[in-house]
Amino acid sequence: MGSEALVPVFPISMCIVTFIGLILLNIDNFLRQPFWTLVTLPFVWLMTMKLVCLLIKKMGWTMPGGFIFLSSGDEVISWSLKTDTISDTDPLFNPLQLEDCEICFLSLPFLVSGKQYKSCCGKVLCSGCMYAVKKNGGKLCPFCRTSSTLSREKKVDLLKKRVDVNDAAAIYVQGCHHDSGEYGFQQDCAKALSLWHRAGKLGCSGAYTNIGNAYFKGELGVERNMRKAKQYYELAAMECPSARHNLGLCEELVGNVNRAVKYFTIAAGCGHGDSLKRIRNIYLFGYATKVDYEKALRAYQKYLIEIRSDQRDQAAAFSDDYRYY
């Protein structure tokens, strides 16, 4: 999901108070203005403030503190920094365990281009192992030796067979295809959500994360609902770094900086680069300590060491399609 930023803008009441204050400071010159100026100036002032708000939100600038003022139909969130408590026994703060590649047994990268789901055997393999076969001229799946030169229709048939046997990853992938309308699947948001719900119940954390994203952004035919978004992120958080990152965003939006930093640190330790940037921004604005940022940075560097291999480096150097960090 795209990074949601906190927006340091004014609520409409503050815009009005500021405008009246400026008038009172120079009342004589204000009264000498033509009538049309007196009528339009308040409107121009408010619209200018609104454009500034939208620009800051569009650019993704982060500034903890202040207020969020969006359009009349949007949610208004006030930011008041507070000392939120963290329980050491909360399972959501337990470290994540990364899955291993079925071929080389190294931890699978977080980055999507660093791994690939194979519908022929239902395995997720790393980019290094995939590239090693291709480099040597092989055209078989590295795990089950099925031909990789099958037509798109045949690959879709294999995927559907995996769906029929309740392969959670296959169900998730088919949901993604319905979401994007690719690989011959009709674009159908309702079908995508239905498949993700099914995959989530079978243990696919990425499916619950996608459902949470839909509620967070108000997309795929559902209304924006932060409570439901957080609920699905929590279901996915035990296995999905993106869910931990998004939980951090939810906590940051309501001012729970300590919890947000904790979530971001865990996600950074699993390769989520945006989480590391998030902690850096919070630190630069004075709401996290240098120790917090250093801890997250060390966790991210440790992750890079754990997933690195010469074979994966060669794959990444060959093409960005194999980039793993």
C-alpha cells in the first residue's frame, strides 16, 4: 500500500480566526477596498488554504502534530501527541518469522520482485534460484521440473487447479488477477475481495493485508473504515511485514507514536524500507529518539545480511525483475 502521510494543515475554524485577525490588524486599509474585494477575499483565503492542504497531502509530506482538514465528506483527525503504553506481552509486537525458499533455504525477500509463486507446484521460490535455472538455459520449474514455457492458458489452468485444492497462495493470486483484470481474468473487485477473504481464512496474511488496504483507502467498492482496516491488519500482522507497517500508520494517525515506532521497527527488520524511512522522519521531527532510529536501522541491516547471497546478487544485476532489496 502507498504511504499515508500526516498532514500539518489547519481546520476551517482556524482559517476563519486567522483571516479575521489579519483584517483587524489593518482594518482601515481593508475598509477602503472595493465591495467585490470585500466579498471575494474570504472565499479566496479559504480556497487557498484548501489548495495548500491538498498539495501537502499529495506530496506526502510528514509533520507529526496539528490537524488534518480534508473535504467536508472526509474524516477529520486531530493529532495530540500522548505517551501511549506498550505491553511486552502483546503478540502483535512479537518478531516476525520469514519463510524460507524451498530450494536454497535462505529467507525469502520481502520485496515482491525477489520471489515468485509457482502455480505448477504451489511453492514460493526466491529470485536467485529462478535466475540460476534461466542462466543455465533451463526451462523447467526449479522445484517440480514442470516446463516454464507453457502458454498463458495452461498456466491459468494450473492456477485454478491449485485454487480447487484450497491452496491459500493460489487463491490470493487469483484474487489479485481479478483486482487488476490481468491474465484473462475479468476485473471484478467483489470477486477479488471474496477470494482474499477465503485465502485469509486459509492462512494467507497477504490477503488480509489487501482487504485492510481496501478499507484504509476506501477502494474496491468498500467505504473507508479505519476500524475495519486495523482489524484486518491485525489478522495479517503475525506473518506480514506490510501489515505491521500499516498498523504503524494507523497508530501514527491517532498520535500513538510509541506503538507506531514499535510496529515500524518490526517491519523494518523484515525488509520494509518505508518503515525505516517513517521512523527517520518521526525522529527528525523530534517524536522518536536517536536510539529508536538506530535500532530500526540495525534491524534492517541485519535483514539484508540474512537474505543476501551471491546468486541473488547476480540475479539482481541481470535485471530489476530479480531485485530483492
